[in-house]
Amino acid sequence: MYDDYNEILTIPQLADLLQIGMNTAYSLVNSGEIESFKVKNSHRIQRSAVTDYIIRKSKKRLKGLKMINT
């Protein structure tokens, strides 16, 4: 199913990818803003979940900018 193991991220990799702190990365995952699953006690995040989060945030920001400009 996953030919490339880079499809699954850990919290430190998520933090590095989004250029955020570890606490913020944990907060995004624990709140459900970025979907994840656990392997024992460690969170794992599909790269597609990060992409979905970025798209949602971008749309929300664009919607806010449109409201300001009208």
C-alpha cells in the first residue's frame, strides 16, 4: 500500500515540515485539526492529512480576505 515510507510522518517530522514547534504540532494532532493514528504511544500522521489541513487553512484565509475586500 505504501511504497514510500515518507507517506507517514512522526510528530517531529510534522513540526519540521510545517516549521512549527513540537508543542504546536502536538496541539494540532491532539485537537484533531490534523488527523492521526497511534502506534502504541506514538502518533503517526499521513502526509495527505497534512495536505488536507493546509488546504483547509488556505481556503479559510482566502475566505477571510474576500470578506475584508468587499
